Amino acid sequence: MNLLAIEQSTRKCSIALTCDGETRAHLGWDSSTVERQHLYEKLPEVLKKGALRPDAIDHYVIGLGPGAFSGIRSAIATCRGLAQPDATPVSGIASTAIMAFRALQTDPTSHIHVIGDARRERYWHARYAWVDGRLDTRQDPQLREADALQRLITAEDVVLSPDYDRITNILATLATKGCRVTEAASVPDARDLSALALDALAAGETLSDPVPVYLHPAVFVAPRFPATPKTDA
């Protein structure tokens, strides 16, 4: 299987092209909200390096966040556009799972909590473990307040965050409970996304639809200039 994976939920973006389980091409770059067009420069480079045309891709997979909403949406739109001519499958996996997948391969006995800054005085939180050689989702990403995190995380757990610099206060508080908090930002990588997707597909699982993980309810903002009611002439 030829699988193309794109991860843009953080400023550390990446693309990986995997052929029959082996990474044939990989590129990573630093990005920002106004520079997501780097994807359209890097994608042709990856395909050229992997010596494949888009019509040779069998499956597209995207990291769905939580995270940089504009980056995730641009990755989804790109894959859907490339997939449309041949109706190639397009799927997604939560970016929290990608980070946990990497960490648990190194330390499979841990319980991994992935925490990020959801703003509005909230945090997003997901929990994973390693069971029978595979990633097990104990809790999909959910919104939490600080006191809830302190109740849920125990001394035996490991905490990862792509937003380490933004939520140092809550991470420091959690560390006082005795749990192990990574001392730098953890970011998802497209190579791990590919490996996780291939593992799920080989097990006969159905991957998620490519819909961003957005946990806050929609916010309505009243029009700044309300329409003037029409009057009869």
C-alpha cells in the first residue's frame, strides 16, 4: 500500500510517504498560521523524492488535532482534492494518538495523558495505553478544567503536551503529584501517523472520517452592522 500522511496540528508540520510499510520520503518544517502554504511546496517534493504520482496513492491520512485548525483544514482539503479523481480513501487520526503512539513504543508500561491548551481557561485531554502490542485509546480528546486534570492524573502516569511553553503552570502543578511530565513540547510526526494508520488498517479497523477535532462549541458573534430593515417604497 502507498500511503500519504500529513500532520499540521502544530507548528512542526510534516509529510510522510510510506510504501509497503517502509518510509520512502519524509519532510518536516516549521510553520505558522500565515505560512501554511508551505504544504503546497513540500508535497511535490515528497512525491518526487518517493518517485510516485498522486494517482499511485492508495490512501491519504491526516492528523486531526486538536490543534492548529487552519493547518488541519488545509491538509484535509489538499488530500480530498488529490483523492477526488480516483475516489481514493481519505481518513484521519487524532494527533493526540500519534504522540502517544510514539511515546508508548519507548515505554509500553506507561499510561499516557496528552494535554494541550484549549484556551478559554480550558485544556484538552486524552488518555492512552499499550495493550497487546497496540495503542489502546482509553479516552478520546475532551475538554477539561485544571481541577479535573489534577483528579484524573496519578503518580504513575506520563504527561505529554505540544503546548509545553503555554501551559507550564498546570504542567508544573501536575508534576508535584509525582507523575512524569515531559520537559519539552511533544509534537506528532507524519511517520508515526503512517505507522498508526497502517497498523489499524491491517487489523481491519475503519479509520475516522477526516473531520478536525474541535472541542469547543460554535461561538456566535452578532453582526457588527445589522442589516437595515427594508421599507416599502
